[in-house]
Amino acid sequence: MRNKRFNIRKSGEKELDVDITSLLDILVILLVFLLKSYNASDLKLEVAKNIDLPKSKSMTLGNMAVIVQVSDQKEIWINNRKIGRYLASSDEKIEILYSALEEEAKNQDKAIKELETTAPRDNNDKSALATRKANRKKVNIVMDQSVPYEVLRKVMHTSALAGFPEFKFIVQGNF
Amino acid sequence: MKRRVKKSAAPCKPNVIPILDAVFIFIFFLLMSAQFLEIYEIGSDAPSVKTVSEDQPKDKKPPLNLTLEVSKSAIVMKTGLDGNIHKTIGLKDGNYDFDQLARELVTLKKGHVSETSIIIRPDSKVEYKKIVYIMDTCRELPKETPSIVAKNDKGVTVETRSLFEQIIFETII
């Protein structure tokens, strides 16, 4: 069977000419679509279940920093790790969030110190250190749109106490 | 001199295989890095405290100190250090009248073009979604509104499309 095929090609018959124009058209359209949806932000976010982000006109791209998520059921995540549920109380500080953020702050400080003590090898190391330092006090707040301000206020209060006083509200764009 | 054109020559076919390879690799790269949910951020800082000594010269113009008190039924705009009520914006079709809020903010910005900060004091029960709408209205001019042209504190004419970008939540600490 193989020999037969081989012989046919060898016999000098015309080579099969595939028209790839339509395939190229599809590829170009796909390329344009993907280029449009490309996001240059270094913020990699996995929005937790039951979180419906509020829509906004903002066009400011987010930056990588500690991420605090609160769902409509008032469950709390830090950097995609569930830490518990918010329980209404008269205290302004959310204890579980505070202890988790404090630990995160310690880890970040340690990482910055390590980067500072080891001599930067190239420009990438220098920019990594500068980015870490710039984002050290930032906290990305990802919150369901139905959550009342009381919870947001307590999250902000706790974050500020734990050493993250720059709040970045993550919103859904294209509104 | 006349050039001879070969009429019988077969049309030249460019070799597109290397381009196709490059395009395929590019598509995979873009597919991996594509984010189909458009995510952006709105910034806000915790309020900071600054001690001002008696010896320091006082500002010629009194500060705007614009504060929005947001309750479930209205937005109260307050200005000045004494917190005088500038305007109360009620509900319209069950939601805050954002058009009126934008108009009032534009009027205030024209008088204080160098001012960039606004204090928001929402009620505990106000939904996060509504706070985001209010922040959006406070930050930028609506698309259909022309840019603000006014003289700043130094007497220089400036043109701007931003309103009060620096949002501070008063009740945090």
C-alpha cells in the first residue's frame, strides 16, 4: 500500500495544492480577537464562587498585591485561600482576617529583605524588588456587589491595621 | 526601451509556512494570557493625620473639604471645615440621582480646579455596588460633558477631565 502511494508521487503527477486562504482568514480574526482581550496587568485573579463584581467605568489596570475576597455569603479568602466567614460583631476588627494579613505582611517583609541582601544579578531582579516594595502596602479588595458597606469598612479597617493601608477595589470594567 | 513581460509565467506563490508557524505560536501565547473578564481597579487610601503648627502660614483660599454622606435615601454634599450642607441629592427611580451629583461635582470642580480629594462617608447598610457608582461619578466627568477649563490657584488656565480622583473613606480608622 505504502509503495503504491510512493510510486504515485514519484510518477510525476501534479502535487496536491491545498488552498489555505480561508484558514488564514480564521487565524487573522482569532489573532485580532485575542490581541483585543490581552491584558497587560500582572494581577492574576481567580474570582471566588458567589462573587459578582460591581461594574465600573474605571480603566486602571490592577497590580499584583495581597488579594482579599469577600463573597455574598460573607466568606473570606486571602490569596485564593479560604480563611473563614465574617461574623457580625460590634468590633471593627475582623480577627481571622487580621491574623492572616499580619502573617502575609511578615512573609512579604521577609521576601523583600532576602531580595535586598542577595545582590541583584540583573535588571529583572532590580525591577522585581522595586515592584515588591511598591506593592507592599497595597491590598486588592474583591467583594461581591451586594455586600453592605459595614463589611467593606471592617475589611478596610483590619487591612490598614495589619499594614496594608492602600486599598484597591477590584471592579469589572467595560461598563 | 521597452521591457518584455513574460506573459506565460506562472503566478508566484510565496511560502507562507514560516508565517503560519509564527502565527500559531502567537495564538497559543495569547490564549494562555487572555483574560476574558475585564478587571480594573479603583484606588483609595486610608485617611492620614497631619499635625499643623500654629506658626505655619494659613492657606489664602479656604479648603473645599468636600464630603459625601451617603445614606440609603440620599447623598448629602457638605463643604468647608464646618461641614455646611451644599446640596442634598435624593433618589430618582429608586436609585441616587447620579446626573445631578455629577452636575454638582462639576460646579464645585470649576471653582476649585486644583482640588483632587473627596471624603465619602457611607451608611453601614449601603450596598458596595452603589458605593462603586458614586466613586465612578466622583472620579471622572461623564463622557458627554465637555472638559473643565478653569484657572488654578496659581492663576494658570488648566483643562481637565478628572474630578475628585483621590477618594478617602472617613470611617475606616
